[in-house]
Amino acid sequence: MADVFLSYKREDAARVRKLVAALRATGLDVWWDEDIPASAAWEATIERALREARAVIVCWSPDAVASENVRSEARVAREDGRLIQLFMKPCSPPLFFGERQGVDLSSWRGKADDPRIAKIAQSVRDVAAGQRPHLADGPKLHRWLNYRLHAAVAVLVLLAGSLAGWWLMSPAKAQGPQTLAVLPFRALNPADANLVDAIWDDTRGAISRNPNLRVLGREAVTVLANEDSTPADYRKKVGADYLLDGSVQHVGDQVQMKLSLTRTKDGAEVWSDQVGGKLDDVFAFQQRVAREVEGRIRGRVAPGGGATAQNITTSAQSYALYAQARALILKRGNGHGAMGQARELLKKVVAIDPNYAPAWADLGEATGLGGDPEGVRQAIGYLKRALQLAPNLAHAHAALAMVQGTPPELEGELRKAIALDPNDAEAWSWLGNCLSYQNRVKEAAAAYSRALEIEPFFFPAVGNKISRLADLNDVAGLSAEVDRVARLGDAIFLAKVKAGVASDTGHPADALKTLLELRAQHADQTGWVDNHLSSLLLQLGFLDEFAAIWNAPPDVPATYRGDPGPPNLAHWGYNDRAIDFWQDDDAPAVFGRLLPQHGRLGEYRAFYTAAFKGPEELIAAFPKQQRFTQMAPTIAVDLRDAGDAASAQTILSRADSMISGLLGKGPATRDLSLQMAFIRGAEGNDDEAMSLLSRAVAQGWLPDRSFYAIDIADEPAFARLVKRPDFQAVRRHILGRIEEERRKVPQQLLAQAFPMRSKIAA
């Protein structure tokens, strides 16, 4: 029979191993699972050791708190009076364990002569003798009250009532917007995790629709909660004034809930209470939750009162499926597989409950994210169905614009969404996209900034904001954005942002180096990094590494090296559907350069006539204006050289009109100057083409080898300029900069990331 059984989570094994050695040095007989022989029955051995030990030490950490096994072992020890609690990392223990004292070892460095070790050893002996342990320390409460169950909507009724009393007894202060962080809900039963996550999101949404109150976004709160942040951290990093949190214990049909509101200015818990009650039909209370939370809580915090939130009920079965689907959509960065699962779940929801508007809205978002025309068509139908059922469903309005590429004509949908829910970070970011496409650069940057006030870790918003600041050549703004991200304290996020700044300001080698370092140091970021590395590798001529990321066949890097492949491009699979060639990411530009160089201009025109009856159909095939204006000069010159001058003129005229319209709405950014240089070159306006090209290069532009050739002399639009000395000077400058950037790439890191690839230069 051991003196003490150690319960811990495998992620903490390194620290626990030091604890085992230190306790054994005091003479204690310590049992932990690394003592189990390989031939023994694992679970039975643990159960016997737990049952027979005189005392049980539970080593709490965020991972241990989340472990059902550790909690179960702790409950067994608590019930028979053998529990001793240690805190290996800052965290708050599960409900009903926080009232028991423990020893804080979060700062312990493994020394056996630390006074805390002697205190723990004495406590073990006290417990073994049937006495209560005397421990003075308590846990560091960096995170509060973590658990929620799948019926949390009903529990929120209790939350609303309890909070209402506190708020109604305190005076409402007419002051600026208060920022509230609603900390993540966590389910005691892991099977409820998706449902509880969706309910947490709904709860945030229910109190976020007042323009006088700022509710922090889910990503920011999740990141900081996972870091066990203090109230001061929330205030410093994301500007939170208050933290709202609680914990739930569900036994039978009863709920016991502990609530807490913490002021971040001084870390004071300004209110706490415990409530309990019997669970009834959770969905019958949704309207009451909306009325109480919105009208009592948010209305007291926000000057001018609250606004009634719209809650739409459904069955428990439908809502459980909907919750799973929403969790998958929010993880859309993990790949298309998760999005496909979400779509299937949502189709089941609307089959069960065809009047549940949020499910139709999310089905529209999940279907339209891919961007393919058929998916977009279906998505629009789903979103319109959602708005028929619930005309004021804010996210449906925003998603309706998003799935269609946020065109200017749908700006009204985005602004309506923001008016209905001013704390929807995605809607603000999508509005920024809409304004960016109109060259309303300063307005777009402001929209992205608003998204980042709500969701400080929202990478699409920060990446797009950086691009707009680079468009404005706002060096001070870029520096301030990097400083803001640095204050958040997330090294990975900061590295991603620094890479984005380097790339957007014409320093691809610095961006590539930062990403390679991130990849080497954080294996879990490999997928994200490779996705962003690929364009940089292509630009700087590391074509085998580029192909390795996408598992591309050998003919792909060969094409970027200048080999168009066999006639008719049969190996690319475009013969059956010629339109696929034109809707490929960069095929019209790449082959528009290569085929004329190899005397195969007729093939290019054949693909055009196979796909389109005329230039209007071609223009319509590019739903995003920027892609059309990028491709137009090359397409037009090739068609003109192939004998179709009329189509070429129509294409150039339309592209010229589009770019001129954008320049009338905003600054002459690097990209717009460049695109107009290509158009003017194709039109034969040589002097203006040279002036615009020189301006873009002076602003830091470098070709990407995809839409634009590394050697600009290969561009059909610049064929008339090649013999000009000023053109050759710009050409030499670009080639020199590309070679300079290529030499700066750390070869050791590149070889480490792609060890099996040859480093053949393009």
C-alpha cells in the first residue's frame, strides 16, 4: 500500500516526475502510473492503486482540469477524505474543489529542499493518520469557473435573474462603452462540448447587439482564457473592463451554478453568487433569457439602454445538430472536410425543422465559402430562406454579401448586418473587403480596425488591414499595428503578422524567413505556414519546394520554368470543360505568356472560342473585378495578335473603365498603378505605361511569377517597350531585387522544411 497516489494529466508529466523524485526524497512511498509494468492490466492497476493509497495528490493544471480521468480520481479522494491539491500551473479547479486549500507549485523549479515539498509530505502523513491536511496556499485564480452543460440555456435564465438583482441595485453610470469579455463555457461532459460552445456563442451574441456596449470576440477570449490570463491581462491586451464567468455542476435534474463578475481595473470580484434549480424544457426559456440578459444586464451597462435580442427556438434534437455544425464552421481554417460535415449536419437540421432560420443562414455560409459558382447559387437560396423566416437575422445579411464576394452593390446588406449587430467582427471584416474592392482604402482600414477591436486575434482582419496600410504607404500605421499585436503576447500570431507586413511591403525573403522559423519551432503550424509559404517560394524561384507543398506533379514546376507542356494542354485536364481553364487561378496569365513564346498562340485563342461566344461572356466569368483587370491586358494582346482585334478592344476598354473608376474613389495604390501600366502598354500608350510601371516599382512592387512574369520582358503587354532604355533599367532593377531577396533566404531552414527536394533555381 503506497503512502500517496499521484493523479495528473500526461501533458504535465515532466513536472510531475520532478515532484515524484522530491517526495520520495522525503521518505514517502509514491505511486504514479509510470510505475506500472508493461505486462500489467493498465486500468485495473490504476484503480487498485487509487483505492489502496493512504493519500491522493491531485496535480491541477488547465489540462488536468479538462481531464475527466483526473476529475474522477479527485472526486474519489474527496469523498473519503484523502484529497491533497497541488497547482502545477495557474488555473482554477473544477466546481466544488476550489473551497479546499492547496499548494501552489506553479513557480516551483524542482528543488527537493523547497519548503513547499516538506509541507506536502507532512500533509500526506496527516491524511494517512486520519487528520485534515493543513495547507495555507490556494490556487491562483487566473481563470474562473469553467464548466457548462448542454442545457446551459436554461441555466442562463438563472444567470439573468441573479445578475439582474445586482445590476438593479447598483446605479447605472452614463459613461462610454464598457467592454465585456464573456469567458468560454466548457462542458463537464465532453460529449456536450459542441453544443455548449454554440450556446456560449449565442449568449455572447444575445448581449452584443447594442452599439453602446463592446463584447469581445470569441477568438480573443478563447486565446486569453487558454493562456490562463489575469484580469489585468484582459485589460492590457484587449481592453476588457469586466469579465463575466461562472461554473455549473449538473447532478440528476438539478443545476448548481456559481457566478462571478470581475472588474479588470483592480482584479476585484465585484459580485458573485450561487444559484440552483431544476431543469425543465430548456428551449421554452429562450425568449425569457433574451429579455432578462438583454434588458437587465446589457441595458444597465450600456448608456441608452438595451435592445431586444431575437431568439429563435427549435427542438433539442435540431439544436444539438446545429451546435455541432456551428463548431465545424468556426474551425473552417482546418480544411474543407470540416465544412462538408457542417453542411450535412445543417441539412439534417432544416429537414427536421424547416423554420429554424439560423440553420439556414449557417448552411448558406458553409455552402458559399468555397466560392464555386454552383455553391454560391445554392448559398444565396439558403440565406434568402433564412431572411424570409427572420428578416432581422444580422449574420444572414452579412453572409449574403460574403458568399457573393462582397461586391459594391451588396454593401447595404453588410451595413444592415452591422446596424443589427454592431459587435459582429466577421461582418465588419467583410465590409472592409467590400470597401477594399472599391478602392475606399481608408474606410476599409477603419472597418478592419473595428473588427479587431472586437476580435483582436482575427487574422483575416489584421492581414487585410496591413495590406490597406501598405497601399497607403502608412509606415507609422504598420508599425503601430505590429506593436498592438505584440502587446497581445502571442508569439505565433505576432510572427504571422510580421510575415504579412514584410510580404506586403516588398520584402518576400524576410516574410519567408519568418514563416520558416515559425514552421521549425511550431510543428502544429505547418499547414497554415505552408499555405502562406507557397506564393513566396514561387516568387523567389524555389519551384520544387512550391510543388512539394501542393503535391504537384513535375509538369507544374516545369510550366513555371517556361515549359507549356504538350499541345492542347491535355495533361492539365481542360479539354472537357474549357471554362475551367479561364477560371483557374493563374492559368490564363501563365499560358498567355508561354504559348505565344512557343509559337502556339492559336491554342490560346481556341480555348477562348471554346469557352465563350464573345468578350462579354469572358468578363462575366471573372466575378471578382481584380482578377479580370489583372488578366485582361494579356488576354487582349494575345487575342489581337491571333486576329480577334474586336474582342481585344472590348476587353481592354472594360478593364480601363474599371481601373479608372477605382482611381476616382481612392488613391493610386501600387496595384492599381501596376494594372493601369499593363492596360496602357496593351493599348500602345508607351510613355504613360512606363510612368505607371516605374511608380509601382518605386512603391516596392515585385512580380509574383503567377499573375506577372519575373522577367517583365516576357509580358505580352510590354512587347513594344522592350527596346526602351528606361524599360530595361526597370527590368534590371526588378531582376536584381528578386536575386537579392533569393540570396537572403536561409538555406538551412529551407532544407529543414523540404529535405527531399532539390533546390533547382528557376
